[in-house]
Amino acid sequence: MTPFFGSVFWLLVTLGVLVTFHEFGHYWVARRCGVKVLRFSVGFGNAIWKRIGRDGTEYQIAAIPLGGYVKMLDAREGEVDPALRDQEFTGKSVWKRIAIVAAGPGFNLIFTIAAFWLMFMLGRPDAVPVVTAAPQSIAAKAGILPGDRILSIDGQAVTTWTDSMDVVVNALLGRAPLPLTVRGSDGRSRQLVLPLEQLPAGQSVDKYLDMLGLDLMPPPAIAATVMPGKPAALAGMLSGDRILSVNDHPVSNYLVFQKLVPAEAARSPHLKLAIERHGKQMALAVDARKESLEGQPVKWVIGVGPPDNEEATQRYGAVQAFGASLHATWRNTAQTFNLIEKMITGQASTNNLSGVIGIAQVANQSASMGLPWFLQFLALVSLSLAILNLLPIPLLDGGHLLYYLVELVKGSPVSEQVMIVGQYIGLALLFTLMGLAFYNDIHRMLLS
């Protein structure tokens, strides 16, 4: 599957699962509160599939998959049969209406916890945070050396690269000095401080990460796998060979080798490789080919695979996994609100927003990494949907909850005129957010 079709497919899977779960929350609580549900729709627009259930509800999948809705019996939308008046939405108590509206984000939160829980029980493959720093980067100037193992960041113990980057990314938004403890390749521990206050204000997290220059230590330049029938195998390379140079350009690690092969092959596909095997140096003549491997774009390849980074799989039993799930949900919730606060106050750039294109790309990438990573992706998107829908913006669940809180205070519903004005404000805000996120996605694609 090509990256484009893979992104489209996994986006549809993501939206299908999360939208269905969100709308099912509204539907399930509405039914328990005695409200008649007329339609349960996954997607907007014309129906591409529908049926009437035994309960009289019309279930449908619509053509535009960017959301969904639950249509309930509502006196504001027309006359209600007197026999059905006790099943009408606005006739229910304000507390029942609050429960129905809050159930969508609530079910997204439940899904987040469940997805993290399953991810931790299956085991998420990850890398040990053994790092290096780009020359002249902030990390290098702070004293990060090749082969340093990160032990803790800002007092939080970290065991994986993902956990390390979660803490770092959240700290980048605040741009405050970040203390960390590392253990060098000599076995000695050191206390360092990343001077994040040197970062300029208003940049995207991606740019901050580039300036920080903190990366996983690249694997050594060893041919861990040599694919049969490919140029390297035909030239006599064997698994375990250490690559020393490409066309006399020295190779210090696998990342350098990975960049040298296409660069040199673009000049001439006839490559001269120096390798070391059992302590002896050898020269190989390799004829690179232009191929597409596993649906990836066509590029120069010789058929060699890298050694893996040292693994740090996070796998727990059911009870411990549930605790880890709650911790991950809380940590990511705090980070999301931190980002929202800093974007509102101007401390963080709105370039950090991603739209449907960015979600599709990450969906495809995480799915290709295996089920645990895709579950983590689903958990994070579900949590984002829960938080987004709880924002006090008219048209969203949070806007309706705001109206009901006002009703509780003043003792009567918000006027229809106020709700109409709120709808226009909500539409303007949502279209602005969607347009900005879409612009960011296109801008990233043009720069990549």
C-alpha cells in the first residue's frame, strides 16, 4: 500500500472508530435518560448505507467521514407528537441534558484509557534513550555527548526514548531551563541543564526540536540484514559486515551510510564500498538500483538493513498496565492543556496545530509500526477529541454545556437569539481553526 492510500485508509479507520465511540456515548446516555433517538450517523451528508433498527432509530454511514451526530427528538426542530412528549430532549431536566452532552467526550476519555491499557499489556516496543547531539546545537552546548544515556528529565525518571521526548516536547513550550541526568559511555552520571530559554518565542515544536538537536544515537554502520538478490548480496556482502566507506567517504554510523548511498548513486550507480569482516578489510563493487521497497517512494537502494537500537519494551500485567494507562492519560491531558494555554497567551505558535492531513500521515506511520503504536495514536487522538469537544465553543459539546450551566444559574434556558448568535461565533471559530490546521499541514508538506 502506497503512503497516500495507506494514509487515507488508516485515517478512515481512525475516524470511523473514534467518531462511532463518541456518538455512541451520546446515544447510550440519551436512551437511558428516556430520550428518543431518531438518527445515529457516522459521517455527514448523504447516506451511503442506512437501516432502521428495532427501536425505530435510523442508523447510517454518511459520505463525509469528518465527524458524526446523534439526532434526538427535539421540540426546537418541529412539532412533537403528544404521545412522544415524554421522550423529547428539551423536556428533560437540565442535569439529564448535561449528562447526554457530556457523554460523547466522556466516552472518548474511556476509549483513551482502554487503548493505553491494551497497549501496555501488549507491550510497546521502544528504544533505550541513548542519545547524541547535533554539532553546535543547544544539546551539544549543554554537554550532551555521543552515547549518553538519559536517566531523568526535570526529576522524572525515563526508560524509553518516547517518554523522554514527551517530557522534552512539553518543556519546549515553556522555554525554561530543563535539568536532566545522563550516564556517559564511561559509566559515570552527570547533571546537565538544557538552556531552553535561548529558544526564540513563537516557533513550532518541530523547529524547536531542530534547534535542540537531541537525537537517538544512530546504530553502527553494520549490515544487520542483506536482502537476497539485491545489489549488496550480489556483490558479496554478508550479514554482520561493518561498512567503512562509500566511494572513499568515511562512514561513522548507519545514518551516514543511509545518506551516502543515494547521494553517491545519483552521480553514478556503480559504488565502491570498503567493509570489515572478521577484522579484515575488503573492497566491494556494488551497483545500486532504483526501487520501491514495501510501497515506499522509488529511491536508490542496495538491499541492506540496519541493526536495531537497544530495545526497551514497555509491557505490564493487567493491573500495572491499568495504572500506567491512567498515568499516561493524565500526563497527556496536562500536556494538551499546557499547549492550549500557551497558544492562547502567545507563548506557543499556532503552527503546532495539525489538521486531517497531518492526522492521516501519523495514522499511517503508527499503523506501520505495529498494533501497540497504533493503539497509542488512537488513544492520543481520542483524548484530543474529548478535550476539543469540551472547549466552551458554541456548536461543540462544551458550548452546549456552557448554556446548561447558565441555565442552572439563572433558572431558565438561554434565549434562542443568544443561541443563534453563538452558532455564528462557533462556526467562525471552528472554520478558523480548521483553516489554520489545514494551512499548517500543507505548509509542512511543501517544506518536507
